[in-house]
Amino acid sequence: MERRTENPAPNSSVGPLQGARILVVEDDFFISMELESILSEAGGEVVDLCHTVEEALAAIEKDGLSVALLDYRMGRETTEDVARSLDRRRVPFAFYTGQAEVDPLRAEWPDCEIVSKPARPQALVKTVADLIGRNAH
């Protein structure tokens, strides 16, 4: 788990995710780094990059998360427990996964946002911004 305390490259303009504290749960190192870059460039602060379910469950204990972006399948595990914990804490989340039509995923979270891998950066930013916007109302 990598802890982030500030954006690696502060933006001079306000992005659509300005002020958002984002948890990213992704087991692929390169995809997680790409997600961090995309979300940071949009003004978000990636507070944790988690590469295991265990790391993600520990990261959720922190206060102040705005939103989370979860890969569904993490090796032999899934992030279902992470999603349940986020849901209990009322932290909005979306799945970013190649497993977009997994039956258990749709059965438990029929209204959850699911972004299929690979996705354009604009689609990821819009999804995260929409989740934050819905949660603010």
C-alpha cells in the first residue's frame, strides 16, 4: 500500500475532482499507476493505492474518503468485502474491471457504476465525479 499525502504534480487549474480523496484498489501495478495519474491530473488526491484486499480493508478505516475505484478480481480474491465495507461507511464506489458482467457483482450491487477495462481517462474521471456529485446531495 502506498500512502499519498499530496498530489505528485499540483494542478494550476481546478479539475473536476478537486478536493476529492480517492481510494484506488487495483492489483496490477501499471494500471494502478495510470489510475493515480489520471485522477491526480483531474484534481483528485489518491490517498491510497492498494494492491490487495487486505490493504484496502485497512485503508477504509481512515476518515475522509470521498470515493473509491475498485478492481473486482484481485488474484484469487474479489473486492466484494471492500465494497461492503465502503457501503456501510456510505463511501461511494465504482468497479473498474474486466469482469463487468459478473453475476455476483450485479446481484449484490445492481445499481453500482461499473467501468469496463480499458476505459478512456475522461470516462473514469466522469464516473468518479458523478459518484461524488450524487453523494453530495
